[in-house]
Amino acid sequence: MNFCTRWRIEFAAFDISLHSIANYMENSFTAVFEKLNDWYIGYVQELPGANVQERTLQEARESLREAIELILISNRELAEQQLSGKDVVREQITVEI
């Protein structure tokens, strides 16, 4: 049993492994919000599929943050499943635009 498996941090109802904390990263995206009649439509330029529709701009912002998180988590989990058992090199790449 390794260190990350033995030691866990419990915060509220969540059990976050130290491995997950080490993989935490913060990203910035470009959110675009358009008012159409009584609705706000929001999407992320850099992340296809991240789009929302809400009654207020604040609700659209909150929903878009959640959509981004869910998409990134899902993409990471799918990639982990596809790489399981394979010999891979994993590294961070920084891009300045």
C-alpha cells in the first residue's frame, strides 16, 4: 500500500486522495454570453460542448463553470481508462497565447 492510498484527507462528505490534490490545476477559458430574449446563452470558445442556457447572467456563469468542470473531469477519466495498462509518458505542457 503506497503513501497516497494510506493517507486520505476527508473534507465534508468528500474523500479526496492526495494523488487527486497533486493533479489539481487551474485553467482560464474565454466565456461568451449572449442575451436572447429572456435567456442568456453561454459557451466556451476553447472547449466545444461547454454551453449553457439560463435566465440570468449569474446563473449562466455558474452553470458554465460547472459544465467546464464536468467536461474536463469526464475527459480525464475517459483518457485514464483508455491508457490503463499502457506504458505512457505523462507531462505538463504550458502554452502561452
